[in-house]
Amino acid sequence: MSEPYALAPEFASQPSFTIPANRLALRGLGLLLRLQRRRFAWSDDVAVRTHTLLSKDGSPFRVFEIAPKDLSGAAPALIDYHGGGFFLTYAGLHLTAAERYALEGRCRVFFPDYRLSVDHPFPAGFDDCYATLSWVHATATELGVDPQRVAVLGDSAGGALAAGVAQKALDRRENPLCAQILVYPVTDHETKTDSAQRFTDTPFWRTSSNRNMWKVYLRDSEYAQDGGRTPIPPYAAPLHRKRFDALPPAWVEVAEFDPLLDEGRQYARALLAAGVPVDLHEVKGAIHGYDQVEGSPTAGAIFQERVAAIRRFFGH
């Protein structure tokens, strides 16, 4: 690293590299993640079901439902959109977190295996994510879900998906949400903030990876085709929304040493300026993806605060 960042000890040895925009290379990275998560096993305390849904264009995708085995009655629902730059599949630690949300948040977690931009650029994955929310509301009785206590959560690119889903639900006046939980969220396609200019060689995620992410995600959009003269498609980059009032209350986490630090802050401040209740937490010494570092005490502490917030949103 060109700058001596004051990282928490568990992050100092994490690798720093650029994730390419080459889709063949991205498929290889995805294969490594799939191999890595083969070691994952659900705990005996949860019941897991797999549902097959159809997206807006009729394409099928899977949604995992994770719930405590002793959960009964109409329970809260948390729809959990995993990170991975829109182009990478979920890791085993994403599933570990989903299980903990279910057990500690006393809720049903719905985890969509949405289509990835390596083969399906925007809006395919986003449409899968919105279809998941619509399905949870439409079948709430059958699923054992309290429709008044449905929240969305996402980390990194999943944060962009969660925020975009919340925006679309408001615009369409359907599928109400009680909260949005955004963890080091992607919100801005421009990659021009001060933190994006400064943190160019941080571990896990650097500015060049962020630019490549957007190249892959938006490659079929009119915005990409005409060199950015056309406005960004609605819901792709949540920070570029015109109005933020009436969106659901938010919990926003940002990492001190993250190219996305400023865009996460800016999204939280846009919500606050519009009168939306927001808890904004800057995780000191942390990098983007801090809760993908197994055994991190920094991530462990903020995870407990996050779960406490989820419980408050659900009225526990």
C-alpha cells in the first residue's frame, strides 16, 4: 500500500488487488467462491427451504428461506441481498450471517440467489431482487410472514440492491418496508468521491475494482452505450435519486478505509436531509468487506450492533 493506513490488526495482512472486468476471469473467481462455500453447513437450529421464483422476464432463480426451527406465527422477514460487486456469487460467510440474522433477529431470512452481471447485466439481478420482495408480500400468509415487518438488508453491491428495491417499492406504492439495513453500500456509479480518489490500494476492494464493477454491471444500458450522456437507469445507483423522503428508516455502516466510504455517508445524509430516520456508523480501522474476515473482533462487535438494530426495527 502506498499509504500507511491505520488498519485494525486483523485487516493489515489482507490482500490488495484489482478485480478485473474480464468476464472469463470473473467466472473463474466465481468458481473459487463456489468451491470455498462447499465447506459450509447449516446449523441444527435452523430450518432451510429452497424456493424457485420467476423474475420479471420469466427467468427462474432460487431463494433460500432460513428460519429458527422454533419460530412460529406471523414472523418478521428480512430479505438479504449478498454482496460481490454484482458479478460474484455469495460466499460461505454470507450464509453464516444469514443464519445468524434468522436466529438472533428471530425472523425469517429470504436470501435470493439473484442473477449475476457477469452473464446478466442490469437490470436482471435487480429484477430478481425486487421479485423476491414482491413474492414475500404476496405469499406472506403461506410463508408465515408479518407483512408489516419486512426489511431489506444488503452488503456492498447488495446494499445498492437493497436501497434500489426500497426506492422502487416506494415509487410503486407497494410492498412496504419497515427498514433498510445497508452495510458498506454501493450507491454511486461515478467513483469520484474523495475516498474513491484516496483509497486506491486498500485491501479487498480498491477504486479500480469499483470502476470495473460498474463497467460489467451497466454494459448493456443506454447510459454505457452513449458514454454516460444518458442518465443512469433508475435504481441502479441509489444516490442519484431525486427525492429521498418517505423511504424506510435506515441503518448504514461504512468502513473508515474504503473507497465507498463517502458514497455511503452521502446516501445516509441524503436520507437524513429528507427526514428519514438513519443510524450511521463509521467502523474505525475497517476495510470494505470487513465482515468477510473470519474471526474479526471489529466485525464481531459491529455485527452485534447491527442485529440489535434489526430487532428494534422488528419491534422485538
